[in-house]
Amino acid sequence: MWEYAPAPESRDIANLKPAYKMFVDGKFVEGTGEPLKTINPATEEVLAEVSTASESDVDTAVKAARKAYDRVWSKMPGSERAKYIYRIARQIQERGRELAVLESLDNGKPIKESRDTDIPTAASHFFYHAGWADKLGYAGYGPDPKPLGVAGQVIPWNFPLLMAAWKIAPALACGNTVVLKPAETTPLTALVLADIIQQCDLPPGVVNIIPGAGDVGAALVGHADVNKVAFTGSTDVGKVIQGQLAGTNKKLTLELGGKAANIVFDDAPLDQAVEGIVNGIFFNQGHVCCAGSRLLVQESIADELIEKLHARVSTLRVGDPLDKNTDVGAINSREQLTKIQELTASGEAEGATRWTSSCPLPDKGFFFAPTVFSGVSQAMRIAREEIFGPVLSVLTFRTPEEAVAKANNTPYGLSAGIWTEKGSRILWMAQRMRAGVVWSNTFNRFDPTAPFGGYQESGFGREGGRTGLEAYLDV
Amino acid sequence: MAAPTTLPSALADAVRDESSLRRFLHGLPGVDQVGVEQRAAGLGTRSIKKASKLHAIDLAISMVDLTTLEGADTHGKVRSLAAKAKRPDPERPDVPQVAAVCVYPDMVKTAADDLVGTGINVASVATAFPSGRSTMDIKLADTRFAVEQGASEVDMVIDRGAFLSGRYGQVFEEIVKIKEACGDAHLKVILETGELVTYDNVRRASWLALLAGGDFIKTSTGKVQPAATLPVTHVMLQAVRDWKQQTGELRGVKPAGGIRTTKDAIKYLVAVHEVAGPEWLDPHLFRFGASTLLNDLLMQRRTQLDGHYSGPDYVTVD
């Protein structure tokens, strides 16, 4: 047997500090909220203490953003704003390794994903939007579209830096200023981004980053002087925010949960479909809102496909997120692990057939072995509820119509995957999918030029592409 | 058409006649180009260090088909290649021997005489290598000559013209006949994937060669660009994996041409390990067709053991 020796990335590269402060009005300051301790989910050790915002700190941050908006940022020509945004993009590349290691430490995702996906895609979002800053008149929103003002942004823990980039880059390009709250369990890379922003000499107050829990987010989105709210996270919180904002003139975009169908027809390129299924659900431990968590496979190839899938999933290496050969890292928090365990138990109790990879798991930390449920019916909780973990539910279908009906039978509508070698069927299916993003013969591809977003309970508004600019312009 | 081995009924049906064979090959699942290239690139990022690297280097050395296929080959060159095959690093007797020496038919006797009793195989290219453009009689005579001279492995080329024009039955028959002419010698079937171009073609040609009784499927002659690539090798590894799934038989894969560095070789071994499975990590089931690769493996082996790089002057150039 050929065992791969451990190949860990050095954690020194993360430049981890014992304490992090929030970033307001161009300076790092102590928040007056209760400090939080952020942990490494792979070892459960405390990484750092992070100061958090109180309600008055939220007010200070919004005021700083307002001042920067009125005095500097909204008046600056787009070509000048672009220079700052390009500078941020280059600095993210420059400090890519540091950010990647820190992201893996704080979030638990494997280093190969933070290194090859999160950080490069974050940089590319800044590059892409920097290009728009002086061309907004040609974006299709009138000759001289205006920014909205102060954007209050709340982001999740699954792609901490990447989500910050998705939010901050278009806001700045369009001339808005920002107050952003990173997730409670993953604040560190956003604060290194703040350091980058400070070093890029962005005018004070244009970007403010205030860590904290849900109450800070609630105070931010509820603040009277915020003009635009952007939230990525759970559907439950999204509903609360929408309720909170009803009757105000704040503009809102929500990017919420999903229960995407990955649909495999009998003429699909099977080996690549298996890769796509694996990438669809086990990428980032399944902590992906657009994860392909429901596999719909045509009955005539179901047994063959499931056999290939089991063999492939058995090769996934679960363990130390900093090891360059790790495919599946740690679940982000004990709370999330408990939720995954609870939902998988319900799958067994409701009669689905559970298969779990026999891969070894570390003794410490929050880990969950890749799991595939077959014999799943639409009525089961594992087919309806978002698990947000490395758990796949397999259902079968016989006709394209049945595939459409089953795929759309969910209150969510974020993404879908279609696997077939027949081009006409891809188009036929894509027209019928009630999902914001439809991939064909691939899955989980992210590009700043492509708009991303969902509908129904997956939210509304788009991020990325020309369409994504609309969320940050007064149109 | 004659099935060379006892095949399971589904596969026996596939080789019943030309139209069945065509239906079978065209009924294989397609290969998505973007997907297979993405997977190959992804697996290529595996980081193989320390003991696992040393193990991989020794394994790769034992899988090398040390090759010289030049018009300018001499008996002297073949003899020095044979000496290299036996003791790749003369100062380090613990370095494993290579799997085989691969030469043109007229050089087989020279190599075979030098390698008697070593366990190192002599492989010969045959069947109007590299183009395959000749009559069946000449291809058979070429094969028989190589085997008579002492080749224990024959690397044949398929008729790409016939394959690309859809005459699968003709290609099948040729492989079956060459396999017969090989007798006890192992048959490696060179698909020349650089001329087949699409991954769908590579998959069909792989299955065709396996159905016809090829012991190995080999990517390239080394005379056509591109020669071996990682994604092509992925597709061929999937074929032998699926073949085992259906028949229980183990068949081998040999990428050849363009693999020059240890880093590349390790990427191939990772693909063997994770696409086909650990049981293919064996010189009986996986080979590298290479000439310059061996010296890089030897230099990296020294680097691993000595802790420093010593350079190309410390390995023999043959």
C-alpha cells in the first residue's frame, strides 16, 4: 500500500495574532461588545480573541461610512475608485498564502480549496468589479447611474473571505460605502482584508468591518442610516431581515439556502458526472448554499452510478485541513455538526439506506464522514431540508418530466445541475428548472462575470456580472 | 469474429460481429472533455513528500520500460541500455531494476542476450511501428520475428486509419491475430491517442483493445505529438478499472512519450492509485514508456536520501 505522507502547510504563514480588533473609520479599534473567541474547528483550540461591536459601535461605523460616502467616495470619479479596487485585488494575490492558511485554520476547509478556489476567486471579484467602476454608464442602467449610499452587509461562515469580496467589490465599484459584519465563527480573514484595505490607503470609513454575533447583524441592518442591505445566510434569518426592512426604503438582496438537484440522465458522461456529484456535495464539506444535495438519477443507470459513486467517495481523504492532500476538512462548528448528525439520523429513521465512507476520522475536532443516502423519497426530511454538510440524498426518476417535477419540488431555487450528452435536452431542462443558476455537465463553478442568486426561499437579487451591479445602483 | 478469451455474455455479444462491436463501442458513456481535464488537473495537485515520495520513486523506477527507438540505434547503445536497466544507479545497488528494455525488432537479440536471467523483460515494437501502415502479413511477420529473437513483450500499433474510418472489426481482427502470433509474449496495444484526438475515441479504442485481448493498453508511440497526457491516461485507467469490474481480469496501462520528470511520474502514479485503484500500482499492470525519465528519478532518489541535489553529472547518460 502506498500511503501519502502528511504534507501540511505551515500554520506560521497565517501570521496569526492573539487578538484582533474591529476596523472602523480607517482604524483598528477595540469594540465595546463582549469579545469572542474564534476556534479552529479541526482541533477545537482557540485561535484568537476578537473584539466585537456593540450597538453604539454599529452606529459609529455607519456614521463613518456615511461621512466617507458624502465627502469622498460618492464624489470620486469611477476611474479613481477603480485604482483602489485594483490595489486591493493585487494585495489579496500578494498575501494569498497567508489568507489561504488563515482561512483553513478558522473555517476548517481544506487548504487546497482555500488556496485554489476561495482566495483566487476573491481576488478575481475585486479585479472584475474594478473594471466596472469607470464604465457604469455602459452597464445598461442609464448614462450616469448613482450609488445608493451606505451598504450594510452580513455574510456567512462558509466562504468567509470570498463572501466579503462578493459583497464589498461591487459596492465599492458602484460608489457605495460599506459596513460589513463577518460571521461569528469566521471573522479572521475579513479582518486581514481590513488590513489590506488600510494598506491600500482606502479613504477612512469607506469600508468598516465589525465582528459580532446575530445581534450586531440585526443592529446593522436595522440602522436608520443604512440605504442598502445585503445578506447571505440562512433562510430563517433572511425572512427576519425582510420583515425588519418592510416599510423602509432600504434596498435588499438576500442569498439564502438551497436544496439543489443534480440530475443525471442515462446518456451522461458517467465518470465526469461522478466527479460533478462529488464536487457538488463534498466541496467545502457540503457547506455550500448551492450544493447539489439531491442527486436525481435516471433509474436505468442508478445502480451503476451509485456503485461508481461509492467507490469514488471512498477515495476522499478526510482530515487535517492544512494537509495539502485533504479533500474534505472539518465541519465549521459543533452546532453545525450536531445539526448534520440530527438530520442524518432522521434519514435512517425514515427508512433511507445509509452508506458512509469508511475513511478514518481525526480524534479531535468536528468531522463528519462523507455519507450517501439511497432509496430516498421526496417526503423525507433529508430530501427537503438543507443539511449543509457532506450528505447526499439519491432519488431516481424515469422520464425528463419526472426529473423536472422532482427537481422543482422544493421551496428553494438556487441552483441545479444537468448531466447529459444531448445538447437539446440541456436547453429543454434548463428552461424548466426553477433555479437561479443551472450548470450543465459541471457543478459549483464560480466566476465574477456570471450572476449568482436564487428565487423563492433561496432569496432574490443577483451577485456578479452586469446584473449584479443593479443591487448597488439607484435604478 | 473470434473472442480471444471467455468473456461475460454482455461482452461476448459485443464481439459477435462488426455491427455489434460498433454498437457496443458507440454505446459506451461519453467522456466530457472539460470534466476529465479538470479532474486530472485537480489530482495533479497532490503533494507527495518524504517516505511516500521515496516509495513512489522506487516504484516508478521498477515500472520503467527503458526505451530506445531511434533510426540511429546501435548494438552498443542497446547493450549499455541493458546494463543501465540492470543497475540503474551503479553506485547504489539497492535501486530496483527497471521493468523492461524496449527496442526495435532487430535489436531484440542483443538486448535479450544481455538480460538473460535478470527478470528484466525485453519489449519490442512491431507491426510496422510507428505508423502501422503495412499489410497484415508483414505485421504478423514483424511480430513473429520479434518473438523469435527473444522478446517477451510486444508493443503493437493499431491501424489508426481503419479506426478513424469506423472499421472497428478490422482493428479488432488485427489485434486478435497479433495476439496469437505473440504466443506467450505479452501484448501491449498502442492506441496513438495523439491521432485519435478525442477522449471518446480513446475510450472506444481502449475497450476495443481490451476486448481483442491486449494485455496492456498504451497511449503512444512517442513519435506523434501530443504523446501521453494525464487526462488521456485517466480515460484509459477508467477503462481497465471498468474491465476488471465486468470480467474480474486485470489489464495494464502504459503511458509513453513526454513523461520526463519525477514530478510528472508521481502525478501519473497518483492517478493510478486513485482512478484505477491501489492494485494497479504494480509493474505488471502499469508501465512508463520513457528514456530520459529514469535519470531524473535517480537524481531525485539521491536528493531524497542525501538531503541535497547532486546534479546530472552523477547519473550515467547512456
